[in-house]
Amino acid sequence: MGRRIVVSATMILAAVAVCSVPPAAAQGQYHFTVIANNPGCPGGNQDPVSTGAPALNDTGQTAFGVSTCTSPADAQVIRANIGEYTKIFGIQGQSTYSSQGELRVSINNDGTVAFYAYRGTGTAVLTGSGGALTTIADTTVNTQFTGVFKPSIHNNASSVAFVATPVGQTGDAIIRESGGTFTTIAGPGSVITGLGTLVSTAQPIINSGGTVLFAASGDQAGGLVYTSGGAATVVSTSSPWCKSYIRSSP
């Protein structure tokens, strides 16, 4: 079995353009710390067969989703800090959720981790820090959505941005939740200058001020982008087969 590794680095590069790949940097420019590998995470006997993309907060904590190769297999959300592992969520031992969505997570500076999970024929966006989970959105309760996915949590607050499919729509919208209130940041039918009428959105990232960065697709040639509860700022545009990213403030 191939070894899968989750690492944190002292220097993080984020690609904003999705259709071009920058030249690889020399490995000597980075210092790598192994957070989890196969076998041995967590607890020594639950070997991960695969890990999802990790998230990192300002305190050095890492969060990631992992599928174990134990019998029965488990899908878990883990928070780690160099040898210290906290299980945030797991499929085994509970009956509410059937799987963890795409091993995709987000973590804030308080160590709260956001993720989504499948529940029956629907989905739910959840947060947790090692105890009871908090439900942010659940399609069995919040019936205005047919699906909720891919959350991002504030670095210094509890607001969560996520992707949702509104009832009656074929495209996805970006939703911000704060204190139990949902705000549609952008969705199918939204108009962005230079991008046209939007048909779908993806990959939200939210900061502590409530500003959301996300990918968007519209009906005009070239890249398309989304808004965030106020006037939208287009960060970059791209060719017709790529998505664009925009920043929008409340």
C-alpha cells in the first residue's frame, strides 16, 4: 500500500488560477513536518488508506479527513498538532451520518473544524472541536436546500460559508451562516459585471471579517465569478473553460 502523507510547511503557496501551474519551487526552500502518515494515525491501529486536503490555522493545528483501512472501515475528521490527535467525527459508532463528504475540512483559530457529511439522501454541514457536533445546515431540516457542501469557517469567528443547491435550481449558490441566519452571497441568476449572469459557484473561503472568496461560472465567454452579500470585486478572470475567483464583502 502506498504511503499517504499530510504535511504542514512553514511557507504555504495558494494557487488562485486553476488553469495554469507555476514552475515547481526547489524543495530546499521548505521545511516539512509530518503530521500523519500510514500507518499510525490516529492511535497506532487505525491506518489511513487515504487522506483529504488538510486545513491549517494560525496556531499550527491541522485538520483533515481520513479513510481508515480497519474493518469495518471508517471515515473520520481529525485535528492534529504534531503527535496529538483529536477525533472530531467518525462514521463508526453513530447512525445519523453515512459518510463524510470528500474528506474536505476547514479549521479556525479556536480549533473548531467544519465539514460536511451525508445523512440519508441529504447532506449536512457540521462543526465540532472534539465534543458534541453543531449543525450549521441540514437538508432534512433546511428544506430550502437540496444539498449543502464544502464549508469554510471564519479564522476568528463562528460564521461559516458553504456551497448549497437551492430548491428548484440546477446550479450551486454560496451561503453564509451566522447565528442561525442564512445569507445568500451569490447564486444562479446573480449578475456580475464582466461575467454576466451566474450559473454556478464553488470553493468558498471566508475570513474573520465575513468576506468570501469563491469560484464562479457565468453565461459570458471567459471566466465567471460570484458575489458575497455586497458589491463584488473580481479578483481574476480566465478563459471560457476555467472558473474565475471574486472577492465580495458584506
